[in-house]
Amino acid sequence: MNFIPFEIGNYYHIYNRGNNKDLIFIEEGNYYYFLQLMKKYLIPIADIYSYCLIPNHFHLILKIKDKNELPDAFISLKTKLHQPFSNMFNTYTKAINKRHNRRGSLFQEHLKRKPIKNEGYLRNLIIYVNTNPTKHGIGDFSTYEFNSYKALISKKHTLLKRDETIELFDDVKNFKYVCSQNKINLELIKELIIE
């Protein structure tokens, strides 16, 4: 996949899997640590719409913040927008390697990113990402601990762009219905299926 630079104000599907399809989340605490790193490194520069962490891969749907919301270093381009992603994945890899006495690359190649150009594509991705645990037979997406579904349908505090995500489906009731029916146009997203 060619390198696609991040651009201010654009939506992206970010994904990758373990090197040789190995696990990237080896124990439960690894998932929580990954989410902490997302908060530390990505929230300052991006709005998160959905995510799913599966034992051997992950998906993130996000929008790089607009110019007026970014830290000054990114506006002046002193710091490239890919740097927080690089820092996050390097930090995660080093921690997993140390914790589990392993060496080398944790992730397959470079971070994969796909620009999201239209709303239909975005909606399909949101459904795909949130229902991913069921697709892989590791749990019911509606109760899975490490996807964004429960946060999107609740009223509890979240750093996700809940309102903006739900508006794409009109309301919570319809979002729940669409996810439960797993109504995805796979033709729109087939090139993104990495499993």
C-alpha cells in the first residue's frame, strides 16, 4: 500500500494486524494500555468515531482535527501529523516486547490508512468496525469489551464523537438496528478486509 499522508480535516480508516497474523493483544491489560495510548497520542490531533481491538488486529475510524483545533506544532507543520501515530505504535510495541519477553516487529509492515471520502463509505465502515467481534466469532459485538459500540449507545462520558457518529444513522435506535442486522455493503469496503 502506498504511503498516504494524513491531512487536516480528513477522515481515515486506520488498521493493522500482528506480524505473521500473530497476536497484538496477548492479555487483557494490553487492550486497556492500547486505549490509554490512543487517548494520550491520538485524541489531541484526531476525533475518534469508532474502534475495535481484536486479538490479532485493530480498526480505528477517525478524523484529523480541523486547523483551529490542532496543537500549534501541527498547524505550523513543525510536527508531521503521522508522528503521534508513530509514537503510539512504537510505545505499544516496546511495552509488549518488554512485558512478553519478545523482540522485533509487533505489527505487519507500516500502519495502514485509507481516506474516507463519502458518508456512505463512512457508515459502512462504522458498522463493519463495531460488529467485527461477531464476524470473527470472539464475542457478541454488543457486549464486547474492546469496541466502541457500548460507548456509542450509552449516555456515559466518552472521548468518542458519539453524537456525530449516531447522527449518521439518524438515532441510537436505528444504529442498534443496523448493527444487529449487520447491514454492510461489502463492495464499498472489500479492499479493507485484512482478516
